[in-house]
Amino acid sequence: MGFTEKKVTKALKACDNNPDRAAEWLFSRMDEPESDEEMKDESVGKYKDERPGFYTLQGFITHLGTGVHSGHYVCHLKRDG
């Protein structure tokens, strides 16, 4: 899901090791700034590529709801023509 091991460990500790509650905890705090310690991640820059990338967006998914356990996912796809 893209969370650091330290952040996941913090979420599990905050939620009595309940993975469902920890996932909600993580998603509800995605916009919070991470501490300096959490920002240190050896994988950052490991796969850096200086070449320009070209792509065509084909679609994306949005979530409409108040949490990870409720709501609807909507897929938006590019149509030919």
C-alpha cells in the first residue's frame, strides 16, 4: 500500500494490533507530515531514472465514502473517439 514499515508498526500499536483498524488509522492520517525519522527511507532514490517518461492516461479510480470500509469505487476510463 506504500506505507513505511515504521508507520505500519505505529498504526498497529495504536490500534491494539487490529489490522482493519490500523488500515483505517493509516488512511485517515495520509496527509499528516511524517517525522524526520520516518522520512529516512533507504529506498528513496534507489530506482531514480533521469529519462523523461511518456504515457497516455487510460483511466483512474476514485473512492466516494467516509472510510475504507464504506463507500463506492468509481472507475473513469478514456473512451476512443
